[in-house]
Amino acid sequence: MDPDLSKIAVSLLSPNPRDPPAQPGCEICNYNEHDLTKPLEVWFVDAIKIYDSADVLLCPGCMIIREALITFGSDPVTPALSVRLEGTKLSTSANDPSNLESLDLDLFCFEEQSSPLRALSDATEVSGLIGSEKSLSQIQRWLDMCTSPSKAGDQEHVCPKNLESPLPSRLVEVSATGGDGEGTVRLVETRGQDGSYACLSHCWGSQFHTLRTLSRNYDEHKKEITLESLPKTFRDAVEVTRYLGIPYLWIDSLCIIQDDPNDWERESALMGSIYQNGRITIAASAGSNSSEGLFVDTSAYLSHELSAHDAENNLYHARARRLIEHGNWPLLQRGWVYQERLLSPRFVHFGHAEVVWECIEGSWCECGRSREGGYQDLSFLVGKKNIFNIWAVIKAPLLRPDDDAWFMLWSTLVETYSRLDLSFLGDLLPALSGAAKQMQLHRKSRYIAGMWEDTLMKDLLWETRDLQQPRPGVRHSPTWSWVIVAGGYANTKVRMYASGASYNTVKGYGQDHICPKFRWFTRLVQVSITPAGQDPTGQVKSGYIILSGPVLRATLRWPFGTDMQHDMYLNGQNSASGKFSFRFESDYSLRPGSDGHVPDGTTLYCLKIAAREKDEADKYSGGEGIILYLVLRCIDEENGLYERVGLLSYTLKEDNLDGWYTELEEMQTVKII
């Protein structure tokens, strides 16, 4: 290299002697007086070291942390008390939990508070009492922001205003003025009128604690319902509705005649539109039953002021409070609530520490941690993006009725919904019917027991994970639908295997999604579904599909391992061990004594649906090839009836699919019920 060029290279790589040397921060908390924007960080440090740094080195960051620990009762001399600060979340833990409870705190500054600790993000104070004027007025401001015409310079929300919407068949009139004035409400029949109403989303809990409208008290409820007779959640919801100036409130247990099957079927079929047309949905998110109420004392989450000073006596201010977790609420585990939240234009959560607002535009909370840059992404934790973005995509003009994005969207719903709980498995399809109707408006495809005719082959490729339960004795769907295993089981999770499996790129679903290429071997001959009632998206009485494709015969062998994995070998295939065997995932327990028990030695039929060849460039699948079979058993040889018992996904060792035991395949047409 030219000597002059060498000097230039050395000069470029060497620090400029005129530049000031980098100033190290505090070894304990990373505080740096020369760069106050650097975040404070503590990684599992003994509390006593933080106290020493604050007292001896006068580190303002350690002083703030020490003040927070003292304020919330932490003892620095507790042996092995470990402290961690990541972002603004301050946590402690001890080797001996009996000596000290762990702490989870939130460090922040008020927006208007001037503090040199600029790395602590802004947040706001919670009301201290949900149901107070402060908390209710905050809900009113959110509602006005979402539904009022925008001011000059402000961007108007795209959320439906719903100031005048078709009213449900019945509503609770909260402005009723009976003999006791504000002490009563009543049930009214709306007779096709338009108006404004709120909805309540809540956990029933025990039916003995939930006031219900029955045939025997229907006329009485139309005259008067005393507030005293309402469970606390209902009473609080009435107060919120009145505060917001909304005349009506829809509560499922009061507005549907609960012992009238015809009324329940008719009204439950309209559930999606009821929540969709409501002005706001009031959600008792923290309550496990209707007696717990919406209004709770949240003073334990009020913040405390912290102060510190440096060697020059410059003051530093911050605040600390108990950490407020977002989204871990009982209501969000309920299956019915999924579509209520999905379709409501506005959803306000009454949590254990604060109220939280969701709409299509975004989410906000009392504590202020939902704003961009906070350590908790509230929109993610409460699932807003997974819900509302779906409908934003559905309404996008880029989507075509045959676009793979439809399958992607519905798969997202199914995989989330299948993990939720329902008290009655017969509600699995009704509790999703509103979402199905909404999608059908845009998709223009036939809805079939939780699946869609235009993507039925892909919809069939579902599997369960970690399910150790028997199949329900009363079937609420055909065996080929994911509905047969969903709901009611804590460990149920349905995975849609073929997400986006038609072509490489799905456009219109947020960022372009790269999908695997599949080859399809089976064709759909016929599909038939018989609804149990008048709602084509509701409960199913019976159904079948007829498929035609290559079939491998196999024999079931009981597993040596988990209840979910079962050995079977291909009939007629010799190998070094005598037979070629492999494992498949069953949809449910096949053990003796359970409904759907499949005895050892039963002949199984593996219908080859699709395959993906090895492709090292395919990042979606990791480059592995795979072949997918529906695993069936024959339940009526005379009529040629089969039922599904599982899905076989076999990782290919070869590059060529045509050589994978095709000599053992037989083309068959099977009817699966």
C-alpha cells in the first residue's frame, strides 16, 4: 500500500484527539451526567450496592432507585435481594421469598414535570377510583375524540360514529323514571326504531348471581327493574351509560329470553350486528362474574414522588407506582367476547387498576403507557392489532374475493379463538357467527362449519397441539372441522397448517407475506352442511364432504410415548424392521374408554392432500419439504363413511415427491362426516 494512503487509513480509523473522551456512566445504573438521555439500566445487582452508590458516590440514578425501593417497603439488608431495571420496569427478587415479597414497579415522569432524568418516559396518574368523576370524564373525552367531528388540524377517526343505528329487539332503558326515579330501569321493545345504545360485555359466572329475563318475569321486566335487584356489574354499567348520556344499554342476560330456545337462537344470530351497531361497549374485563362490578378502588396504583440530587445539589424528580399489567383479564379468555371485541367500534375495559380504551384508531389508558415509546406496547398486550387490523384489511380495495389474504385472515381468527373458553361447546359456532357474517359480506363465499368453500382444501389442514382430552360425546360439528376440538379445553390450540399456501406473495395483509408453494393431490367433489336452526353461520346439525385423491392404507399401533403421538405402519411396505412405521398427531385422545376410541390394529386411511418440495430459498418453511395427509378411519363400510382422526405431516427426506410410496397409493373417493 502507498505510505500516504496507509497514513490516511490510520487517520480515519483513529479517534480524533480533539474529540472529548467518552464519559463512563455509573457502573451500577448506567446514569451518565454527560448524556441524560441514556436509559437507566440495572442487571440483577444486589440492593446494598445500589444503596452504597447512592450514599457514597451520590449517583442520582441510584438515589431514585433507592427511594423507590424504600417507598414500597424494600429492605436493603435482606440477603441476596436482587434488583433489575429494564426500561422503566423496576423489579426485585430474593432467594428467600418468605423474607420479602418481590416488587414490580413503574418509574416515570409526569409530562409537565421537569426532570434531568429524561430517559424516564412520560406517563400519567390513574384516577385512584374507577367510577369516580375523574375516570368517567376520561371515558367521555375518549368517546368525544372518537365520535365528534374533528377540529381544524386534527385527523378525524375512521371509527363508525353510530349516533343513530338500528336498535336491537330489546334494550334496557336506563333513563326510565318509574316510581323510584333513578332507582329503576326497564326492558323495552324497540320495534325497528333507530337510536343510540351501549353494550355490556361481561363474564356471567354462576347463573345464580346473574339476573336473567325469563318467560315468567318478562312482563315484569318491561314494567320495572329495580337497580337493587341488579348485580353490581349491571348497576355500574347503568351508571356509566347514564353518565355518557346514552339512553339504552344492551345486556345479553336481560335482553334475550333465556329459557326460550327460539328467542335465544334468533337473538344470538344477531349478536354480531348488535355489538357492531352499538355506540360503545362497556367491558367488565377484570371481573370473573357479574357480582364483582366495574368500579374498584385503584389507590394502590397511585404514584409516589421520588427525588434525588447530584454533587452540585441539582434536583432530580421522578415517580414510582406499582406496575400496572395490561390485558391479563378474565373476560378476554371467554369465547363469546372475542367477536364482541372484534366487531365493537369502541371497547372500554374496566380493569383492576385503570380503564383502557380501544377503537379502530388505537388504544389509550389512564396510566399513559399505551403511548408510543412506553415500555409496554398496550396495543399488542390487549390484542387490538390482531383484531382491528383484520377488518382494516378486509375493507381494503386491494383484496380480491379469491385472494389468499382471506385464508390468512380467517386463520388468524381461528387460531386465536380456538384457545378461548366456552361454557357450552354448542356455542362454538354461534359465538363466531357475527364475525363470519361480517367476512361473508366481502368474501362472497359459502360458510361451512367454521370453514369457507373457496379455501376448503386449505382449511382442512388443521392440527391441534397439547390436547389430551377425549372428543366430546355430543358432536357439535363434522369431524373434518376444527370446531370438533376447539373450546372448553384449557390446552386446546388449533393451528392452520397451510396458511397462504396458494402462491408466493399475499398482498394487502400488512406487509407482503411470503408463503410456501404447495402441490395439491386431492380434489373436492361435494360438500353438504345442514344448519341446526335458521342461522346458516350458527350451530350445525350434520355435514359431510366427498374428496377424491390418493390413499395409503396403514395400521394403527399404540404409542409408547405421549397420548397424542401414535405409531402406524404402511400396509404392504417391507423394510429392515419388517414394516415402515411413522407417527401422526391425533385430533383427540384415542385411548380406550373415550368417545371416538380407535382400537390398536385398526386400519387407517391416509388421504394425501398436499405436499411442499424442499426449497432452500423458502425462508417461511426453513427449506424443508413436507407431505400432508388426512388420517381417516372407516366407520361404515357398506355406505363408505369415514371420519377424521388426525393429521399426518411427514418431513421429506427426498427431493422428489413422485417417489414417496406412490406404488402403494390407491385412488379413492371418500365421504367424511
